Amino acid sequence: MVNGPWQTALAQLDHVSEIMMLPDSVHQLLRNFDRILTVSVPILMDNGSLRVFNGFRVQHNASRGPYKGGVRYHPELTLEDLQALAMEMTWKCSLVGVPFGGAKGGIICNPKTLSKAELERLTRRYTYAIMPIIGIEKDIPAPDINTNEQIMAWMMDTYSINNGYCTPGIVTGKPLNIGGSLGRKDAAGLGITFVIENVIKNMKMELKGLTVAIQGYGNVGSTVGKFLYESGCRIIAVSSSKGSVYNPKGLDHHALIRYYKENGSFEHFPYAESITNETLLELPCDVLIPAAMGNQITKKNAGKIKAKILVEGANGPTTPEADHILAERKIPVIPDILANAGGVIVSYFEWVQDVQCFFWCEKEINTRLKNLLNQAYEEVLHVSHERGFTLRTAAMILAIKKVADAISVRGIYP
Ligand code: GLU
């Protein structure tokens, strides 16, 4: 059997449940889902034909609060991917103390081949189809791969129209003028930067001159790139789905963004060598940040990673076999549920602001974000040192414990 993200998610849960000696009943409950909804999403294409897409919303566990998680549009999306991602949202929210459970949704589609009008119809019909199971206090969607503020605005509008009144808190990651939050757009990238600052300090290294390779210079990757570049790090390699560029002396973040806007890829970017995405992962550097898709660091390349630290910007980029190899090679892996939790943390702040109809300034948001991430990092580090676990195992133990405690104190109905 090919090991995909779902097998990875289960293997991680099983491993940690055993360490924790989690009661079998709770373990079984956490291996399963509260609800999985499959919907068909028929839309009229611009040429008048009808096309039916497949969409999903997976709700993993709501013991600690309403379901929360992104909506992904991708041609190769599978239900199993969404199961893994929904489960991961449960752990992520729990670890950083955000009172939500885990969910994830998506549509199997290639948004790059759709017109804006088709994308809008697709989004609205999908929202309508999942309406029975979402709600401000039920399940709050957000952006993920290939979804953005505009898509959140359409989701919010569709829900509001059908609900009978304006309901900004139904999604997070919305535009500012309809109840979005300051700082949400940069939150995942800024959060990764805060976590890297902590790790670097702990390893007695300095940000200035730190060499960084980033796989995936999209929303999350380029935001980390911007913050690290501005802090004096050397961004030596970046990639898009069409290939990577490398310059050991460092790349100019702003020039990269300008070039990508004009050319739609980094191919032939001046003053840099073109390399493959596989080579990027194996470059000598201080920090490697996989910030694209899942399952990128596998048993095939884990032995060849030359980075001193691996920071998971993407969800699920490292397989359990690769984790094992990296642990043996003493390369610390900062797990996704900690590293990229900034996005959902500020989503939580956005939701709180929407519910209160009272909005905070960006400084307050970023300070609160930093506090939550610093606290989670300290806790993870403490468990890791005290019990000799990898950072991932420590993070999972902390996260699963809070969910298991919530299940236990609430009990099973009826
Ligand atoms: N899609 C993001 C994640 O995977 C954000 C989810 C959210 O804000 O609800 O963490």
C-alpha cells in the first residue's frame, strides 16, 4: 500500500496513543470521524455546459469546541487527504489552546482552469451544499491551498443570504471590510517566523545570515520568506510548482515576488541557478521549510537532507519513516501543528472579533499570536526534553491529552 497523508496521520496517532497509554475506547474514537459529508457540486460552465464536481466536508472531533479548518481546491484532492488534514486540525487547535475542533473540506477541481465566474458559482454551490453542517457555533471554514479571501467572501455571502441575515463569523480569512481580521493574511507566515526565532535562540544560533531554503513560495512560504529576509536571513532557494531557483549568496525576496507576478514562475530568474524541487530539499542550509504539499520528505530523501533544522510550513510534509531517519540524524523537525498554527490562531481571533462585533488593532493581534505560539513552543520543548521525545511526539502528546481529557469529562452520550 502506498503511504499517503492519511496513513501518516493514523500512524502518528497510533504511535502517540501507545506512548500515552490512551484507553482503547478513546483511541478508537479519535481514529474515527464525527461526520463526513460528500456533496456533488453541479455548475453551469461559461460555455453553457453542465459540469458536476465532487466536494467534501470532514469533521473530525468537536470535543473542545466547534469544528474549524480550511477549504482546499485541488485536482488531486482525495477524501483520505481531507481526513488527515481534519484530524491534524484537531491536534493543532488543541496544542495552541484554541477552543475549536478539527475539520477540513474541499472540492476536486483545478481552479487554474476555471474562469472567475465559474469559480464563484462552484464556491457558492459548494457552500450551499455543506450549509446543513456548518455554522458560527458548528463549523467555521477558512482558506487553504488554492482558496483565498475572495472565496471566503463568496462563502460568507452565500451563507448569509440563505441564513436570512449577515453572518460574518461563518468563515475566517475574509476580506477586512466584511469582518476579516487585521493580520490574518500574514498569520501563518508570521507564526512560522516566531517559531523559528524561538528555535534559533534555543540552538544558540542567530537570524542574521541564517541560510534558508523554502519549498513552495506561495501564500505561506513567501510570507515567511519576507519576514526572514527582513530579519537578515539569507533565502538561498525557493520554488513554485514549475521549478526552483538557487543562489548560495541569497535571493532578493522583493525581486522574486516581482518576477513571479510578471512571469508566473521563477524559471530564468536572474542571478540564480535553476534546480529541481528535489534538489532544493537536499541543499546545505540552516533551515529547510517545506511549505507546499504533504508527503515531501520521505524515506527516499530524508537521509540526504543537509539542513540543520526542518520547519514544517505545510501540513504533513514528513512521513513517519522520514521522521525516524531525521531523528536518528539528530535533525530537529518543528512539527506542522506547532509551526504553521499561526493561521488558525488568527482565524480564532477573527471569529472572536466577529462574534463580539468589536475589532482589535494589528499590534494586539500579533502580540496575542506570539504569546500563544511561544507558550506552545515552551510546553513542547519541556515535554520533549523531560521525556526524550521528538518535538512532534511531544506536541502530539500535549494535543491529544487535551482532546482526550475533554472526551473523558464530557462522557459519551447517551
Ligand atoms: N488552512 C489553515 C490550516 O491548515 C487555516 C485553517 C483555519 O484558519 O481554520 O491551518
